[in-house]
Amino acid sequence: MNRLPRTGTFISTIVAACCLCTIAPPAASAGIDDGHVPQFLRVLDKPDELISLEIASIDMILADDQTGPRIGLIGVAHIGEASFYAEVQALLDQYEIVLFEAVQPTRARREFSDSHEGRVEATRHRTHFVASVAESYKARHGRYAENLQELRDFAVSIEPILLNWLNRELIDAWGEPITYSVDEDGSSFSLRSSGGGHDAINFEGHDEIVLLDFEADNLQQQLADALSLKFQLRALTYDAPNWRPSDMTMTELNAAFAEEDVDFALVGETLGGTSFPSRLVGGLLRIIGLLDAMSDGAVSDMMKVMLIELLGNETMLEMSMSQLGEGFSKVIVDQRNQVVIDDLAAIIGDEPEIGSIAVLYGAAHMPDLVERLEQQLGYETAESAWLQAITVNIGESQMDARQIQRMRVMVQRMLQQQMRAVPPQQRQ
């Protein structure tokens, strides 16, 4: 099995936290500047003024005067300035539907057949996820939620994205609401579907319920906190009714990695904060926060400069992909991007009244998404805009221009050394 390395440097773990779901395959990165596929990541350098990681958003329209929805590819980093997410949110508010990136819980996003039995089974899967939220509520409060509103309030208090999933799973396979009720003594609950005009169906027993743990601090949140930045999942309106998840489920993701002979467990544990490396890095990040307070922000500015160079450097993307392997890229980019294309095609075919759709994904997914939109759906690029995701204002920083330049040169040299260490057969 092609196992991921179980040890790594502090810097490489930090970059993994920022880029895991935004890494593009080297072939796509190499094609960014060929005049065909738009560039989505760049470093803006204004000497003695600022250095900034910029991320593009582009609008695409159907070629050859065809009619169809405008599609916006809104590239993001998973941590960034509050002002960046405010601008991203303003862009997203201009679209009728937002398809967003987030690997979904195991029981979400189940397809079903048109048969009555198939719809019953699909509805059972949906109620399984709702049951997980109900049991998580009980674990917290010692009783079941009295009604759906309590359950929804609980979901949004944990994570807005959880409310989005819950609302979608509360619709049965016939498009009707699933009802939730609790026994008088509060000892049990049931979920009921209309059965699509057949006999109503009660879903009372749910096996293998897994409590949802959305509050565990993850490495990306810790990094954002240490640098006085924002974490994407807590900076945007994931609970908005027009936002739809467009990604693989955890079950699908794990199966895809197994098929490609890739061990993804360590990276997942690192990002989720459960592995030893992540706990070590978490401790270092807390120390950074303390040192930053003592230095009036100089330490966080140093870290931001490092991130800008790392995330804006094509060499880093190439190195990461070569270390993680071809199978990793195939799953994390190719297969997940195809889910987005399939969802877009379904909306275009089934909801012709929709005039605009945004796709909110990690920036390095975007070159491949552009090519898929062109080749599979007949779209072409119309216009683009750049937003500043992470910025260091040199005039306001405790680091002077020479210190910042020395930091940039150091990171660039490190990248060159790391790239030379990659075996030639792994380079593309």
C-alpha cells in the first residue's frame, strides 16, 4: 500500500492543513499560464507596501450563444482575512444556488431508484443522519430535542454547515418533509415519512449511530486563530437555504482511496486534531499566539509571509502532489471535481429556471474544473476578479521590508531544496 509519510516538518503539516482540499495535480498547475486555463493563485508583491496571496473568481457562460445558467467559480483558501471572506460572501450572494465543497457525513447524499422500495431505502439512509444529530443532542443535554426547531438550533450552534446537511436529510425520497416526534417521557424519538402516498413509514430503530463531533478543534481553525485569521467554515453562510453540498461522502472518499491503494487516515487525523503530529503542531501554534502578543504581531506576520509564499508557489503544489502520489490526486481532485460537474449538469437539466450557480471550492481545484466545464458542458470563461486572501501590510507590520524579504528568500530556498530531494521519477 502506498502509505503517506507518518512524520513531517512543522511547515509541511501547516501547509497540509491549508491545502489538503485545494491541491491541484501538477499537470493542471503547469497549464495555468498557457493562455487557456485561467490562473487562480498568485502572489501580489508591492515593494515596501504589501505582499498578498490573491485568489481568482471567474464567471463562465455557455459558448456559441447557447442559453444556460451563468456559472461562477469562486476560489478560496481554507483560512484567510475577515475582509476576504466578506468579499467572497458578497460574490456568492449574487448567485441563485451555491454548490460548496465539504466531504459529507457517511449517510448523506444517497442516490435512489424510482421504485417504491428504493425510495424507502433512500429515506431510511436520510433518517439515519437525522438520528445521529438527535442522539448527539441527547448526549449533550441528557434528553432528546422536543421538536425539530430545537434540533435545528442545536445544529447551527455547533456548525452552520451541519444545519445545511440536516435540512436536506429531513426531506424524504418523494420530496416531502420527514416529521420528528418524541415520546411523552422523552425516552425515545421517531422519524416519519409520508411514503409518497402509500402507507406512512416510521423509522424508529437506527443501528450503528455515530455521535457527531463537530466541536473538536482542527488544525485549520487553530492556525487561523494563531494568525488572527478566519476559518472558512465559520466565516461564510453555510446554513443558507440556497447552499447545496456538492462533494463525496466520507464513505465514498475512503472507498476511493482504498481502490487507489492510498492510506488517507493520517492526513484526516492530522486535520481533525486527533493524531500526535496535530497535537504537537497545535501546541506550537498556541505558543505562536503567545509570542505574537509579546511582539505586537511580528510573529503572525512572519507566519503569514511564509504561508503566502508556500501557497502561492507552484513548486509547493508539485512537491506535495509528488509526495502524496498519483492516487491521492486522482481522488482528492479528479473524482471530487466530477461530482461538481455532475451536480451542475443535473441542475441545468432539471431546473431550467435557475439563471446562476456558484461553485465554492478550494482555489487549486479550479483549473481542472474549468477544463471539465469546457469539455463536458460547453462553457467558456467570461470574466474574472482577484481577491486578497492573506495580506501583510508592510507599513503596518512590526517586520520591516528587509526582514520580510529575507523570510521570502528563505522559504523559496527551502522549496528548492525540498524539490531537489524528490526522486526524479516522482516529478512531473
